[in-house]
Amino acid sequence: MPELPEVETIARGVDGRVRGDRISEAWFSSHKEPFKNPPRRQAKGLEGRLILGVHRTGKHIVCELGPAAGSVAMASLRSSRPGPQSPGDTPEAQWIVHLGMTGRLLVTPLDSPVAAHTHARLTLASGRELRFVDPRRFGRLEFRDLGRTGGFAGSGAEPLTILAEDFAALFRARRLAIKAALLNQALLAGVGNIYADESLFRAGIRPSKRAGRLTRAELDRLRIALRGVLEFAIERGGSSVSDYVNADGGRGFFQLEHCVYQRTGQPCVTCQTPIRRTLIAGRGTHFCPRCQR
């Protein structure tokens, strides 16, 4: 499943390509799984909307949408060019994308071949399409009219900006393993298996250690390590270890920087001790038995 760096990379890529564009037409597949509200309602809500910007919230991609074109005919929309975003524009709606296990959000030319398992095609006034592709159909799409409901907000704290005291408070008196706590999206939004393993290694903390028993010094090291790993992974375009690609269909490179994740039996980059694998909270967990205590 794409984690915070992969989702951030996609959101930034999509934002740079479609900000200020307008949705002239929306098509959705007949499969019901990807849709949190009916596809007909999504299509009706999306068509004619101006895309004000695209950003990440947790593991979700949120498209902020301005007013619909109103009286402008759809035929005119399809031939018009997108205009720049106005600083005064206030979002009136949102289109929210969760990539699930295998989802991809791609910006493509209008005439490019349509991949199998494409569940959404938003035709843009610029002559391109924003496409959602998801073979396993674990991803989710949702349209929100902000005049009727609140905007989307993640359930957990943002790991890139959380303050030291707030970070420490998340794990105080918790009996579960710190690896399991890092994966709890109600605590920290966006952290998954790869970056939990990598940040715990860089902080020198054993993944099985009870979260509530970590010292303040250990928690401070973990917060700094987690932020550093996430920011570096974003710079490298995320980790392409499975289906993940960016908004252009390109692969990330952070998998080349992994110190422990999926390196079972290989020598630790610090001490040469073989990396071990265990299960914590049902997830494969990789660590160095010498560097992490």
C-alpha cells in the first residue's frame, strides 16, 4: 500500500499538472467497490469544476474544487484552455482519492491507451485526463459538496509537523509494540510498514519494545528519525517495491536507500549483523538485532 511519501509524491505531481484546469467530463466504471458515494453523483458534482489544488492528507489525496462552470456549455468547456488559479478562490467541493493497495492516479494525454482496471477518467479542458487505475479495487473515491458537509480531515497527527511533546503524548502508557503504534492511523496518519521499519532502525529502537516504555530521549530520536526518513523518501520519489508509480507513471528510488525493509539475512549497513524478520501486529517487521535495542 502506498504510504505517506508515495501519496505525497503523487499529490504534488498531480497538483503541478492540473491546478487551474477544469473538469469537463467525468466517467466512472460499473464496479461498486471504489465508490464511497454513487458514481452518478460524483460525475454530476465534478463536471464543470475548477481544480484549485491537490494535496495530501494522511494517506488520502484531496482535490480542492472551485465553482462549476455554471452556464458554460460542456462543448465549450472541452475546447477551452485552463486558466490560472485565483488567490481568492475558496473550495466549494472536494474529490478524495484513497489509493488502497494498488491504486494509481495518473495524468495522461487524452488519446493515450486506457489501462485495464481504470475506474475513473476525468477529462480536463486542457485536453488531458486524470485517471484512477486500481486492479484490486481496494481504493476509494469520494465527492464532497462542502456546502452540505465538512471537508476531509485525517484521523491521526501529521508526522512531518508534529511537535515533540505531542509526539511523546501519543505513546504514553500504551502497552502495544512501538511498531504497531506507528502503524495505527488514529495516532499518526500516513506511516506504514516501510517507513516504520526504517525510522525505528535509524532511531536504534527494537520494533517489539512496548511503546509506553520508551524514554523521552528515545521518543525524541524516533520523531526526528521518522521525519527525516519521510522527507528523504519524498525527495527520492517514494519506494517502488510493488505497484507504486507517480503521477506520470514513473517509479520512485527510495527503495535503493532501505536499510532494513525487505533485507532479511543481508548484512546491516552499520554493523554487518544479518537483518532479521519477525511479525508484529500481523506485519512483516525487519530490524537489526544489534543496532536496535
